[in-house]
Amino acid sequence: MGNEINFGLYSFLGGMEKQLLVYDESLHYEHDWIVRLSPKFKVIYNNEDFDIYNGFDVLDIDNDGVFELSAGKSASLGFYFSRSSEKAVETIFKYDSKSNKYLPATHIFPEFVLQGFEKKDFAEQVGQFKESKSKFAPEFLQIFIKYVYAGKEAEAWKFFDETELEFNERWDLLDKLSDKEQLRKRIKIFLDKDPIYKFIQKDSKRVK
């Protein structure tokens, strides 16, 4: 049926101790778990907790010996686009020793979110989009959510307000959108339910 489950051991947290990686892979999604086996069994990362259905890369961004995770999350914000046209946003997770879990860290490492997997200049991406016909499309939502996940929500809504959007009739029919105010409400509803956004809001208040 195109499904397979794999297991492995890797030192995600540095040192000699290794953690258990379990990933369930199919044609359309990948479900990942990282499990800390001692001092007691604990799932320290589950991609579905953050509505992510792809695998992840491992990198040590801050050079502290503990690896961060980089995973792609759909930028469609609940709207329906063809799989070939969907865009993803690079999301970063950092291990938190207090909760013993990997938690969203997109707002801590904003440069990774803004540049994305292709490491393109973000200002150039925004400029190219504004020079286009600015249709409501996956590219628009990708730029918007990059701002939000980078901890720059004010800039996200400024981009939203300044962009003249031309709505494609096909998407209007599917999503019942006819103007930007309906789009604004729809995006806010999505954000209020999004686990990464909610964590960023909570963590930002805690830091302040």
C-alpha cells in the first residue's frame, strides 16, 4: 500500500546517549516520533503535534551540540490548492530541557524561516511577488506565514494590506472568498488554531 515504518537511533541531544527515531512513511505524509529512552520513556518530538506531515532535517544552528530540527510545513493556511502548486515554510524546532520536548523556534531563528529551504533572499521574493499580478496564490500565503513564523506579525499584516490581490474565480468558488476582508477573517481563524502560531504568541509574552 506504499507504507513503511522505520526505526533508528541517533544522538539528537548530543553526547553518547542516543534517542529512538520512528517514522511512518507513505506516499502522502510522514509521521515522525523522537523518543528519549532514559531516564524514562518520553516522546520529545511528534510532527503531528504541529500539523506537520513531512520529515525533517537535523542541524546545529547555535553550535551548542544539541541538534535543532528543520521541517517543512504547508503554507496553504487551510485553503485548497493542487499539490503541485502548494508552498512550504521552513519551521525550526529547538529542544527545551525544561519541558523535555522539541518546541517551535521559528521566532528565535527568523533568518532560516525567511530564507526558506532554497536560501533565497526574502526581500527579493517579496519584491518579485509585488511586481507580478499579485493574484491570491500559494506564494502570497507563503510570504505571509514566513513573516508570522519569524515573529514579525505586524510586517505580515502590513504586507497583506499593501498587496493588491486579484482573486481567481476558481478559488473564490471553493473558498467562498470575494474580497480581502473575508480573506483577513479566514486567515485569523486559521492562525488562532495553528499550534506553531499559538506557541509563538505564548512564548513571546513570556519573554517580555
